[in-house]
Amino acid sequence: MMNTLLLTMMLLSPNNTALENEIKQQTAHAVSVIQLENKAQIKKQIANTLESMELRLPVVIDEQTMAKNASPATQLSQD
């Protein structure tokens, strides 16, 4: 009975469409704000993580690498 009365009132209400549109706009705005806040938090977390991480890359130095990076002066001092 209560649902029927509520439905009747909603159907007879001239502001129903305007109210629905207002709710949709407010919901879209709220979701947008939440998404922007989440995006900012994620960016901050990534930046903090990158700052606190130690760079650990394996470095392999072979003779070719040394030959490419060595100047004649350093080769003489190494010999």
C-alpha cells in the first residue's frame, strides 16, 4: 500500500523530472570529484614510492662496454 501511494505521488509530482535531473547532476559531480581525489592520491603514492625506492639494476660490464666508454687517457692509465 505504501509503495502504491509513493508511486502515485511520484507520478503526479510535476517536479519529478527536474528532481531526477538534479540528482543525476549532483551524482555525476560527486563521482567526478571522487575520481579526481583518487587520481591525485594515486599520483602522490606513486611519487612517494619512487622517491623511497632504491634503484637496483643489474650492471654488467664486459670488455666491449669498457672499450666504448674508455678514452685513450684512461686506457693508458689502466695498462
